Amino acid sequence: MKFNKAILDMYLVAGTQNVHGNIDSFLSQLEAACRHGITAFQYREKGPSALSGTRKLEIGRLAHDITQKYHVPFIVDDDIELANQLNADGLHVGQNDTDISQVLQDAHNMFVGLSINTKDELHDAQKVSGIAYLGIGPIFSTQSKRDAAPAIGTQNLHQLSQATDLPTVAIGGINEHNVQSVRQAPVDGVAVISAIMNSSNVAATIYQLKGKSLL
Ligand code: TZP
Ligand code: MG
């Protein structure tokens, strides 16, 4: 799939660890999110209770089937082997994951996104050619990533996204209540885990995260 920055608008990231390992609720929240207008999905099995091996492949396949049904681009977090097996649209890597240059060499027919948290990481990323988009964050404190870098706030988000021509998506602690302040920055979209995965009304949550008010 050819990368288009419009897919960053409402980007859901999730793995089974985000729903206490409950596969049914993982798949049903994902399907609801696809039905109600997410523009990209990243399959991210990470942390102490994350799946691995054939189980990860199996659930990844089910998640991919759902996203395909709704024509939502499917991105795999830091696992090029799985991305190839699932014929994913994209691959996402963080600063502590596989080296970005290596990833860009190995990823064929796939776009690649990279997470950054600081000006230095942005500058390093600008030296590498072929990166499709940058994930910037965490913006606010997050419960969803144990080893998260410090929260940078919306002012730093503004500065970092302003300083690059690459498409950008903000991540970390974003919810219905603070999304407007995030979308004021020159970003192409927002990425969330818990706001959607813990929502009891996915349609309303996505509507608000897209910057629309229910009032
Ligand atoms: N990378 C930076 S913050 C984060 C990731 C994967 C977690 C975002 O989760 P939440 O629940 O939207 O704060
Ligand atoms: Mg990562």
C-alpha cells in the first residue's frame, strides 16, 4: 500500500495486553473502532503479558482480517517477520526497537513509521531517508506503556511537528477531553490506545477524538 498521511488522522494502537488478555474484547473493540471510522490500526503486542510466537501470529491474522473488511490500513509494531507473514501495510518502530536503517532496508512493500520524543531524535530521524511518518510522544502521561519516555506536552509537540516536513501523529495520554489541544498543533492525526480500547461507546469516543463535539 502506498502511504498517504490522511491515514494518520485517527490511529488506533492496541494489543491483547491492553484488554487484560481478553481476545474477544480485543477483537470486538477493534471491529467497533473500524466500523466507526479509525483510519489506521497498529497491532502492538508489548509488555509482560504480550503474546508471542504462533499465538501472536494467530491473533494478528484475526485482527488483520477485521481491518481488511473495513479497508483500514494494518501496521505491525516492531516485528518485521510478523509484518511480512501478515502482508501488513506498514511497520512501526520505536527508539528502543530494531534500528530504523535496518528496518528500512528489510521492509519491502511496506511503509515505515518511527517514534520520537526529543529534538535530537527528530534530527536523527531527518537524516534517514524513507521514513513515512513520525509518531511524537508521549504528549501526556500514559498508563499504557511502562517504559514510556517523559511526557512532552502540547507546546513541545507543536515545536517538533512544526520542525519537520514528515507527516506526524501525536500519541500518549490523548483522550476526548484533551484532544482539542493536541489537534491545535500542526499534526496529521492522533493515536490512542486506552481512549478507544477502554471505551464503552466507541462510536462516541471516535467522534470526539476526531475533534468533533457532541454538544
Ligand atoms: N507510545 C508512546 S505513548 C504510548 C505508546 C505506544 C501509549 C499510548 O497509550 P494511551 O493509552 O493512548 O496513552
Ligand atoms: Mg515500538
